[in-house]
Amino acid sequence: MTITKSRLTRAAGIAAALAGLIFIAVQVKHPAMNVNSVTTTQWAVRSTAKVIMATLALAGITGMYLRQIRQMRVLGLVGYVLFGIGYLAILSTEVIAVAVLPTLTHSSPVYVNNVLVAAFGGHPSGNIGGMQMLFDVSGVAYMVGGLLFGVALFRARVLARWAAALLAIGTAATVALSVLPESFNRPMAVPTGVALIGLGISLWRDQRATSPEATPGTGRVEQLVTQ
């Protein structure tokens, strides 16, 4: 199979859609964030899934940006860079969650508990070192980057605009989690997941419609569906 720009972009669309599906799925019946949960199989599975999600999301948003780099302009570039940093930070924290934290639950349970508190935007009772900076970078880059990237996608008018608007709103709205009860943490992730699914499918359809391999006569219909 020949590797073409169109196929790579379609693959990025599939990656974004899968990232959105995983992002929603890992929120369902998520175990309590405490020291006892860290050593369970469910924790390992969910954290590994989040690593995969962040990797797929990075591939997805890269494909979206490159597909409409001219239309997104400077706002899109800034949004893409920040959003990418946010997902890289999420990827890093989840690798630590699955590979490091379980090994510290017996020797340093207080530290692990403080890390979990900080992960949800709380104030840990002790020093957690560089993890605090990682959480701060992750939160700010994800929220600001997602907002700017979503707005740039909306203004570009290439992919589904409803999904672009939902991405901007969904990521920016996470700032409210600092004052909302913990029960809101999981539901607040759903809009962003749906937005990634919508944008991913839109990107895939867009490339199917414009590629030389597309069936004659179907391109215009596909383009209309994505708008």
C-alpha cells in the first residue's frame, strides 16, 4: 500500500475519533482516586488506555492542523502547540500513574495520596516535587490550547463546525472543576470526547471526498456532510 498524504490524514481522523471514544469510555464507572485503587488491575488498564488516548489525540490534532494550516493561521498554530503540550503532559502523567505510583503505595502512601489530590486540582498536604508543575502545565495547556484550537477550527470552516465549537467549550469548561464537586469530573470529559469523535470523522470524510481514490460523484456529498 502506497503511503500518501491523504491516507495519513485519514489515519489521523481515525486516531482522533478513537481518542474521543477512549476518553469517554475510561470515565465510565471510574474507581475512586485513592491509594488502594492504584495497585488494582483496573487502575493499570485505565491508565494504559489513557496513555493510548493521549497518543492518538496527538496524532489526530496534528492531522487536523496540517489539513488546514493556511486557514488556521497564527491562532491555530498557537492553539495546536499548547494543545499538543497539554496532551504530552497528560501522556507523561499517565505513564507515571501506571508505571511509578503503584511501586510507591507501600513505601510512600502519603506521597501517592498527595499526587492523587493534586491530579484533581486539589491542594496536597505535602510537597510532590515536579509532579505539581506537570499537573499545572497539563491543565493550563489543555484548557487554553483546546479553546484556541477549537476556535481556529471553527473559523477555518473545513471540518464540522459543531464539533470545533464543542471542543472549545468542552476544554475551556474544565476550569470550573476547581469549584465544582468531584462528581462532575467524569461527566465534564464527555463533551471533549464527543468533539474529538466528530472532528475525527469529519477529517476522515473530508479526505475521502477529496482524494483521487474517491468514487466519482460522491465528493460533493461528503463535503456537505462534514460542514
